[in-house]
Amino acid sequence: MDLHESADSLSAASLDAHRAIRSIMEEFEAVDWYQQRAEATDDVELRRVLEHNRDEEKEHASMTIEWLRRHDPALDRHLRTYLFTDAPITEVEARAEAQDADAPPATDLGIGSLRKEQEA
Amino acid sequence: MNHLRRDMAPISTTAWAAIDDEIRRALPTFLSARRLVDFSGPHGWECSSVDLGRTEPVQQLANGVEVAERQSLPLYELRREFEIELREIDAIDRGAKAIDLEPAVDAARAIARVEDDLVFNGQSTAPASGITVASSAHALALELDASQIPAAAAAAVDALRERGVGGPYGVALGSDCHGAVMTRTDDGYPVLEHLRLVLDDGPIVAVPVIDGALVLCLRGGDFELVVGEDFSVGYRGHTDTTVRFVLEETMVFRANGPDAAVPLRFADSAAPTAP
């Protein structure tokens, strides 16, 4: 599995994360290869096939990234900060922190629903 | 600082915590609707309305263009002011345990009653009408004899099932009904236990703002309390001897499925017979 440590010393969660990370690396490596080959070939039909395959790999990578996000709270936090933003990327974190500081603390009493408590 | 202006109040963090805790303990004892209907929120102070997903035409077709207005339900702002003696607030900071925060409890009682009233009795206009109004077409008669309340609830459950409204079910009991159910027996068998059997251990909730009783479906989606700002305490002002606070929330009630409830009404306004 191309591990840096003995598998016996790693948790099942770490091993699954390793599998996902390796898979993402392989998908993006394939994207890179397909991109180069598509650009280099003079055959138009082959280029179309390679471009199609390249974009399929992007879908596979996205699915695996999403799996990893759901299992990695720190990655989840960072993706929520950086993805789908419009500001210059190097300014995104500072802006997000400023927004958090401006947000008022929760001031309600936290009553919410009382439905789970059954009366008699 | 936000609209509650808590930072402007001349009281300590400890005193704020004591007042918040007092109201936080009191509100659940007064609130009834939140034990029975869906709760959506809190959506925040900025939330002003709920989308209804419907439109109303506002203009005749002109050059083939139709103009329609999106329908929405505005939230109500509920506020109840109360005053606490400054000497009581000072006593909190000294570590006193017996503090007179009764005005805060009174405010909790008052605002909870209004929330329940809006949910169960509502405003006159749909879709903001309360459950007893929205579901009035399905009302069944309730005998004056308290021992008949479980039978009436069973008839209501049957009526709901007949309409294809599955369980679980719960019941809201007006003050008179609640007192009767809690204290009466029927041939030695507690009326409360009989009612529990009918409802398959569904919630039995005292609702002082209604007359009679109300059996409703709890499957979700039929009755929804939408809350913007959930109950919060703010600062209003002070004198040399008192500090004035406000307990507030923003909310609206939606009866999406009026068929999912059956009001039980006394034939006349008389209460159940006493034991």
C-alpha cells in the first residue's frame, strides 16, 4: 500500500484515508497525463477521446475528495473556507477570520424544540 | 453589539447568566406548542418571512406578460419587558442564592402563552391561523363527562386514520380537560392511563390557551412553528433602582396540513364534571 509506517501501527481510519489520498493522487496524475497526450496528438478523434477520459478522471477525483472531506474535519473546515470563493485566494483566510470576529455571539437562550420530552 | 444591547446593561456577566438561567428554566414549563408541533429554526433575527411557494396574480395580462406576487408569511415580533431591582442584581454578584427574579419568570409565562395562543388559536387569516381554527372543519363533540375523553380521543384517531393521516399522535388538553384527565378514574381505571393507551404513549400536553382538547398527528410536516430569533433577553434601560429588560422572539406558525388534527369541543362551554 506504499505506507511510510507499518500497517499494524495504523488505525483502520488512517488506512482508509491513505487509500483515498492515493486514489486522488492517481486520478490527478491521470488528468495530467491525459492533458499532455491530448495536447500532443495530431489526431483529432484521439484528442477528443483523451479529453473525455481526462474529464472523467476529474469526476473520480472529486468524488474521492468529497469522501475524504466527510471523514476529515480539518479538511472540511479548510475546503469550506477556500472553495467557491471569489476573493484573491491568499486573502480568503483573512477575510473569513474577519467575518467570524464580526459575527455576534449566539445570544438566544437555546430553548428550541421541546418535542422529545413527553409529558403525562 | 446587536439589537439586544446586552453590552450596554449596567450588570455583570454573572448577573446576566443568572437572569438567562432563570428564564431558561422557566420557559419549558410554560411552553406547550413546542412539545407537539414541528420546530423550524432559529433562522436568526434577520429572518422576516417564510416563503409559501405560491403566487397571487396582481395584474391583468398586458401584451402577454403576466405579473404575479410571490406569497410569504411575515414573522411576528413578540416582546415582553420586565424590571429587576438593582439591589437583587447586586446580590447576585455577592453570591446570594435567594434572588427575586419573579418578574423574569412572569415575562416568560406571558410570552410563552402568546406563542401558544398564536399556534393553537392564531390569527383570523389563513395561513397564519392556529390549529384549532385551521382544523375546525374536522371538530368532534366532547362529552361533559371527563371519563369520555379517551373515547373522544379514540374517535379522533380513527377519523385521522380514515383520512389517511398516520401516527404517531399526541393530544393537547385545555386546562379543564387536563385537570380531569389527571385526577379522574373510570371504574377505578385512571383516565390518564386509558388516554395513554389510545395515543400509544404519545405526548399528553396541557395547553391552557385552548378549550376542550385537540388530537393531532406528529408525523411531521403538518404543523410548523417557524422561529427567527429564539427567546432572547435584551437590555432596555435603567434607573437608580431598577434595570429594565426585554424577553423577545420572532416567530410564525404555519398550518400546512389542517387535516392532520381533530379539535374536540364540548357541546357547550361547560367544563368536565368534577369528580
